[in-house]
Amino acid sequence: MLDKPETETLEIFIMGKKYEVPRGLTIMKAMEYSGYQYIRGVGCRGGFCGACSTIYRLEGDYKLHTDLACQTTVQDGMYLTQLPFTPAGRKQYDLEELEISNNPLLDLYPELARCVSCNTCTKTCPQDLEVMDFVNEAIRGNVKEVAELSFDCIQCGLCAARCPAEIPHHHVGQLARRIYGRYQAPESEHLKERVEEINNGVFDDELEELVNLPEEELRERYENREIES
Amino acid sequence: MRTGKLNRNDSAEEDPYSESMRESIKKVEETREERLEKEVDMMDPDERDEVLNNFHPDYKEEGMRSLKVGPNRGDEMPLELADLLEAYPAVDPSEVDLTKVDYEVDVLVIGGGGAGTVASLWAIKEGIDPEDVLIATKLRHGDANSMMAQGGIQAADRENDSPAAHFLDVIGGGHFANKPELARALAKDAPEILNWHEDLGVMYDKNEDGSMKTLHGGGTSRKRLHSAKDYTGMELMRTIRDEARNRDVPVVEFSPAVELLTDSDGTITGALLYNLETDQYYVVRAKSVVMATGGFGRLHIQEFPTTNHYGATADGLVMAYRAGANLLDMDSVQYHPTGAAFPEQIVGLLVTEKVRGSGAIPVNREGDAFVYNLEPRDVEAGALIRECYGRNNGVETPTGMKGVWLDTPMIDILHGEGTFEDNLAYIHRLYTRFRIDPTEDPLLVFPTLHYQNGGIEINDEGRTAVEGLFAGGEVEGGVHGKNRLMGNSLLDYNVFGKRAGIAAAKRARETGWGELTLDHAKKYTDQLDNAGVDEKRKSPMLVPEYRGEETLSRSIDVL
Amino acid sequence: MRDIAYYPGCSLKEAAKSFEDSALKVSEEMGVNLKELSRWNCCGTVYSLTDDNLMKQLGPIRNLIRARDEGSDELYTLCSMCDNTLKRANSLVRGEEDKRDKINNFMDQENDYEGSVEVHHYLELLRDDLGWGEVRDRVVNPLEGLNVAPYYGCMLTRPKEIGLDDPHDPTVFDELVESLGGTPVDFPYETECCGSYNTVDNEEMVLNKTQTITAGAKKSGADVIITACPLCHFNLDSRQSDLLEVAPNHKPVPVIYFTQLMAIAFGYPEVNKFAEHAIDPREVLELKTKAGSER
Ligand SMILES: Cc1cc2nc3c(=O)[nH]c(=O)nc-3n(C[C@H](O)[C@H](O)[C@H](O)COP(=O)(O)OP(=O)(O)OC[C@H]3O[C@@H](n4cnc5c(N)ncnc54)[C@H](O)[C@@H]3O)c2cc1C
Ligand code: SF4
Ligand code: SF4
Ligand code: FES
């Protein structure tokens, strides 16, 4: 039941070296087919982790495209290389001590002010996020907007690698989401109440009884439990 | 997607679905209205048994064998796993020098996924200096199944819910095979865990008044599935990873553990790491070791494709088993009912249960619904296999795979336009990349290898039976019995990651470092010799082999 | 209510929030809705003003493209820095064909921009569009007896080609103050530079400038100074309070945005949030105007 590639083949150039691979594979599977065993450049294989950042160009074109090797089909005449790591700087901080009245994003990442609005980051993003927009929201200190616009960021670092202003977009987004979640999102009262009930032992007897119930009785309770519609 | 840039895969305008698939989609469209009106009934217990016995892969005898060596001698388990457990150490004990120690720490955490990261954070909260903790992981920190979870995490925090109701669901879903005290810990700690996440800044989906948005998952009696769009795992993993980075937790990446180290009594005293990039080994001496290596999807049991990350290769089970740990429920494997069956590029990847939870119904080739959308996972998966192979009502793809439709356009019809893209951003993106719009067309799905239900036996503190060894997350067993419910394994890695981290820290405070030997591995090797196991079989596997046959058949080792 | 396209710029969303708040309020009073562009980026001021690198023109031009794409052929600004940056980028596009082509080629995901949008400062709206009569009609608390020093700085009037007034003898602020019933005072440093971005790494220079300008205004009898620039405001206000530490004899003069002055005269002093100013203007305003500064 594993992938059975179709027989038709095409030519790709892995770091400049030519390989013939079946049509219809992802870049990742095509590299494996060609004999590469991944150590770097792979993580989830499902578009979540950003380990498989890839830069490619198509024959006859000048444009450098960026995408995820695990989510992109190989095309004929693809010149590709992976960029599994971007040495973008991340700032240490203590979420509990953060001075959030001002603009914590700009305080920690003053390089944000270097953005020239070239839009390269947005064009680069394999998740198709409005990266430049969230950078600009960050400059204005709009934490919530940054958190929301950057939410689907898989932290691949491709934008940071290509940004002429050397901004570590993904780290800024991460900071904004945590500040938003911690300080700005509305609090969940029912959760806090439940935690208190548990700490006060409200459910202890009931749980103790269930843990010691013979299987038959447990089964009966399970079969007859009430189900919320 | 706003800029519409994602359709980069193939510029062609042609329909990604084949002609015969398109014909079948027409039938699905014709019957959609009826489906919107009338739900399919749940199966009765007899039919469930029949589906499981005849169609669930766990019930296929030729897929299983019993172990000949070790604590679980005589237990049935999948062939692929049995072969790894009964294999010789990948590192020859006589080739390593254990007198030169590279790292000396209080708590060694093996695996930088969810459980490992949580364990390290709680070991620190318990008073261990971050410098005295080490996370050793195979890929990058966070390259893990934990990053991939979509649907959500369970916690009984709403008023109409209670830890007891949660407990009952866990036990019943697990076919009453769970260790009750573990299921209790899971249900009871859940709200506290979510509260911790909130303090760390996790962005759960909420209503404007701050109350949590919750949904049903398969087998739940209350709506208690909490999510962060369909990137729940990513939002949790990246947040706790960020916290670990802020706390300066040391992490060595691309350096998986390949063997545990023990003293002459068999107490765990450290581990041997292997730098995948330089081939060098490192010796770690530790007072406590937390095993957090996750699951085994990449074993491709019975040749199933998998939802799991690249590093899910059962290494932790292998290492712990050699050191004497007992394994529970290894005969049951979770196949997620809805893996992608088309297009070819994404076969096996998960289409979260939240899609069914939001109202999409599985439909066969003729456009008929054939199963209730939220049966327990094993039953639902069995029903899909029955539809394709028992009743021959599946849809065939151009490469010969079979699947059934998941009628995703129902979601926006039921809940309003935009619901799908807002709440299922990952799935939307996954498919639009290949020019399939899940709000327009149904998706073809088939069960995929998803989760290791069983694992290393622990107690409710996260201790294994082997002194000095703790475990949390997918690598351990007993929490979910024979079948884990959706949203309970993100919870598991938090609850037992935390408990294991705390227990490991406590032990580290009370004990010193022990001597470092590989005696246990040598003893195990003797047992393998006696059982006549093939000497070429080595483990742990570390990474799966996906290289092309042509390359492999001509590969030689010159350097 | 008449909608006009409005570009706020970053400062007005942050440190200079009361500039925007007061402007929105007084505009509403005059039947004008400042409709913020739905998407915009930093005008790019620091960079686009300081060198010839075309990359740095992308920010301002992208904003003009967005205004155009939202259907506006006019765009209004409040911050004089942004005003200056946008106008200069616009005139570059209009005047230098080769540079325009390069920029358009680079921005290959946007439709070409040829300079069709007209950028105006809010003061131009008052003077040239609504007219001083409209302003005068809305005054409920004439600023009788209040002496106001109009501080133009560099950005409103220079360079000549894009300035909104005579660079040597600007009058637009004076006309505004008169329309509000106050008295503009003549002072020698009204177009002197405040030190601008030197505030970041040459604080001493900025302190000197601040001293010269504010002391000059005081000497001319000013009760308050008005400005249209968040950076000038920062330098003259915050740096003036720093100055007090090293020069305790300095006699401080509060510095406010011109729209805040309008808000007082129009009867909405509460939008001004004067408590956030380093040199608190409330006392002098209360003494001098009937309205008081906060109701
Ligand atoms: C696609 C997908 C969707 C899911 N959706 C949900 C959901 O909605 N709700 C839910 O509750 N659960 C879900 N799960 C299950 C859940 O995500 C996992 O069970 C859980 O996150 C496991 O956490 P863990 O820390 O135990 O393992 P992991 O997160 O997998 O971490 C284990 C780590 O150990 C590393 N490792 C492996 N071997 C070694 C070694 N030898 N040495 C060092 N490191 C090693 C791995 O590379 C990995 O980084 C999903 C799983 C998948 C794959
Ligand atoms: S790539 Fe850098 S400079 Fe360009 S828009 Fe993005 S953040 Fe700004
Ligand atoms: S925003 Fe940057 S780091 Fe995040 S997914 Fe897009 S390109 Fe990758
Ligand atoms: S391997 Fe994780 S995104 Fe491609």
C-alpha cells in the first residue's frame, strides 16, 4: 500500500546534479527515489514542521521559488536545493516578566523597523501567509493581529532567509502569539473553576469508586452513560 | 487562501480527479441533500464485533507473531515490531568506550517531542537546574508526532462534564483494558494541563466571553475536544518548545539514543547517543532517564501508509525492552479511519477526525452513506475497509488504491461558508496545494497507520518497572487500553510527560550517578543467540529506508 | 459624512495615538470621515529619505498602490514625516521614468503604478478644501488670549517641490491658530530642525536643539507649541523633560499636536489625553482657555 510511482519519468537537478525520477512524486520522495537518505531536511513529512524548506528554479525561468519538499510535486527541469536551517536570531525572554505596555515586539526585535516593504517574505512563504502585513502590524504594536496573521506559520525560516532587512519573522510571530494567548485573549472562567474543584477534591470519591469497579459494572455504566447531543 | 498562490503544484488546469472518480463524485452530490437531513445510525455491539473481527488489521492473524525473548515472551504483536524487538543491538557493545563520559546530568530526556519537552520543563519546576537536564533527540527539537496533531485535546472543563465522565469514555473506548489508575490520572489532570497551557500563552479556540469552543470526538460522551484551528499539535508543541528555549534547556539534536546504559543491577544509569551527522557516539551519565520517543508509525505495519513523522520508529520500545521493561497492549494498533488516499503525493497523511466531527460523512462509490461518522476509531476504520474490500464499494484511484469519499462540502453547508477554511486551515491548504477544494469536492480517504495504543508499562507517576527509567507519551502503554480516543494522546504526553518529569527529578535528587555498562544488552544478546534469531537483524531502526530500489541494489560501502 | 482615504502611519498607532484620536474627532465635527486604508505598511521614512536605494522606495509606493487599488485618487496624511515620504516617492515615480520602471518591474505582483494618487497633508484639507471658515464655524471655545508658537520643523515645507507652504515663511499654522481664536506668536525657530533621528544616538545634540527651540518660543511669549510631527513632538516634549534634569532653570513650554488644539476649541478636550505628555500642558491651558483641557 506504499506509494507506487507511475512509470513516466522526468528530469530534476538536485543541487545541480541530474536525476531521472517518476512523475507525480513529491520533491521529498523524488530525492529519496534518487538515493538520498534524509537526516536533515525532513521532519513531519506532512506540512507541519518546516524542516523541508526547499528553493527551486524551473529551467528557462529566472525566478527562485520556495516551497516544502514534502508538499510539492516535482516538475520537469526543476533545479532544487534544500535549506534545512536558517540561522535567524531568536531572543530569550521571560513571558511572566515581559513589559507589555509598550511594544514588546519592537523592543525585542528592533530590526523590525528595517522592513522596506519589499514583500519578499510574503512571496516566499510556503504557507501563503501575509508575512509583510504581520511585520507591519508588529511595528505598530498590534499583538493580536500579528498573532492571528502568523498563526499558521510552520517556522520554516524561508522568509527570514530571504528578507533584505534580516528580520526573523517566525520568531516575532511566536512571541506575539504567546503574548496574545497569555495576556490579551479572554480568560476561560469555567476552566479555572474546574481546576479549583479538582484541587478541592470534589471528584475524588467518584473517581476512586470507578477505578475500583469490577469490569462488568464499569461496562454497564459505560453502555448507559448519557451522551451530549 | 488570500493570494491564491498555493496552487503551485502543476500549473495545468486539468481536473485532479480522474474521470471515473468524477462520475462517482456526481453521485455523492446527488445524495448530499438526503444526508444533510438524516443521520446514519450507530452500529449495535454485534455489528461492531463483526466489523472488527473481519476487517480490522489487528485481527488478521498473519500480521502477528508471538515474542520468543524478553519480558513479553509469548505475547502477540505485529511482525514488524516483533522483528525489531528481537534484534541485535545496532551498536556492538564491545566497540564503545564507556569510561569517557560526554555529558553528566541529573535528568536525561530521550526524545524532543511533546512528552520530552514537558518532562524537562517540569523537572526544572521540581528544582533541577536547567544545566543538569539534557534532551537528546533524533531530528530537530519538535520534529515529532506532537507537531502534527490536528484535531485537539480532551479535558473535562465544561460545566456539564466531569473527570469521571471523561474517565468512563477513556476506559470504554479502550475496551476496558486500560490500567484504571492511569486513566484516572489522565482525566483528573486534564483541566490543570490546559490551565498551564493558557499560562504559557497557547491560543486555544475560544468564544468571545473566553469560554472554550469544544467539539465531540469519536467515543466521547461530552463535547470536550479543545482545539487551535486544526493546528492544535503545532500550537502546543511550538509554545512549549519556545518555553524550553526561554528556560535554557539544553538540547542535542540529530543525536538519537541507541542504547540505555545500566549498572550491574540493571538500574538505568544513562544512555548512548549517536550523532547522525558525524557518526560519533556520546556517553551520557544520568541519575534518571525519561523515555519519550513517541510511536512507531514508520514501521508501516501490514504495509499501511502512516500519518506519523519520519522519526516514529519504535526506538524507545526497543531500548527499554532490552533493559527489561514490560510492554502492554502491543497487539493493538490504531489505524485512523481517514487518511488521504488521493492524490498520490499525500497518501497516508491525516484528515483529522474534526472533519467528521464537523459533519462530513463517509460515502461510498455509489454516493451512499454506510457508517455513522463518529464510531470509535477501530470500528470506523474497519467499516471503511469493509466497504472497500468486503463489499467492493470503494473508489479506485489511478494508481490502484481504494478509498471512500469523505463528503467535506457538507461542512460549509451545515455551518456556513468559510467555516471549513477558518477551522480546518491545514486540511484546506493540504488539498488546495493539489488543486482540490474540499469545500467544493469530497476527499478520498482510507485508513492509515496512526497511533501506538500500547507501550512501556508505567505507574501513575510515570515510573517503569526498571529502576531509574521513566516514560511519558506515546511510547508508554496502559493509559488507553486497546484503543485511544481522539484528543487523549496530546493530553497523555502532557499528563505523563509532567508526571514522569517530576518523578525523574525527585529520584535524581535522592540518588547519585551509577556505573555505566552495557551488561543488559549483552545478556539480551545471549537470549537472542539461544532463540536463534537472525544475526543480521539490528535495531533500533532510527530512520526508515525509503531509498529507491535501484539505488539500494547498487549501493556499496567504500568510505 | 464625506469619506476621504487616510494613511495613518505607524507613530499614530503607537506613541502619537492622541494625534490621531483628536484628528478623527475634529474631522467628524466637520463632516469628514478619515477612512483608514484597509491594508498599509510603514511609509519607510527612515530609509527612503536618507539614500538613493530604490529598495527603500518600495514601502511608500506600495501604500500609494494600495490607495489606488482601494479606489482613491487622493490620500491624506497627518504625520508630516509620512506626508513627506509619500510625496517624495510619488514625485520620484512621476519624474524619473527609469526608476519607475525598475520599481514596477520589481513589484511584479502588483499592477504598475504611474503616480496617479495625489498625496495631501491634513492641513491642506483644512486650508484648501474645507477652508478656514469651516474651521471657525465649529469653534465653541475660542482660544482667546492663548499664545501659540507654530512649529513647522522641516518636513511640512521642504523640499520646495513638495512642501505645502513657503519654506522660509510658512503661514498655515498661523492661519489655523487665528481661526481658532488664538494668537500665533512669531518665533525665530519655527522651521529649525528638531534633531530628528539623532535622538537615538546623539542625544546631546537633540537636547541642544530642543533647548534652542523651546526657549526661543518661551521668549517670544508662547504658552504652547504646536506641531504636526510625532518625532518633533517626542524630541521637544520628552527631551525637554530630560533637559530639565540637566538645566533646572529652563522654563518648560508644553508641546501639543495642532489637532489637539482644535479639539479644545471645538469642545472635545477629553480626546487629548494630555496626562501622557512629558510636559503637562493642562495647567497652562486651563489658565488660558475657558474650556479647560479635560472636562
Ligand atoms: C498526524 C497526527 C495527528 C494527530 N492528531 C491528534 C489529535 O488531534 N489529538 C491527539 O490527542 N493526538 C493526536 N495525535 C497523536 C499525538 O500527536 C501523539 O501521540 C503525541 O503527540 C505523542 O507525543 P510524544 O511526545 O509521546 O511523541 P512525539 O511527539 O512523536 O515525540 C517523540 C520524539 O522522540 C524522537 N525520537 C524518536 N526516537 C528517538 C531516539 N532513539 N532518540 C531520541 N529521540 C528519538 C522523535 O523524533 C520525536 O521528536 C496525532 C498524531 C499524528 C501523527
Ligand atoms: S522581506 Fe523583510 S524587508 Fe521585505 S517586506 Fe518582508 S520583512 Fe519587510
Ligand atoms: S512566515 Fe516565514 S517561517 Fe512562517 S511559514 Fe511563512 S515563510 Fe515559513
Ligand atoms: S517535513 Fe515537515 S513540513 Fe515538510
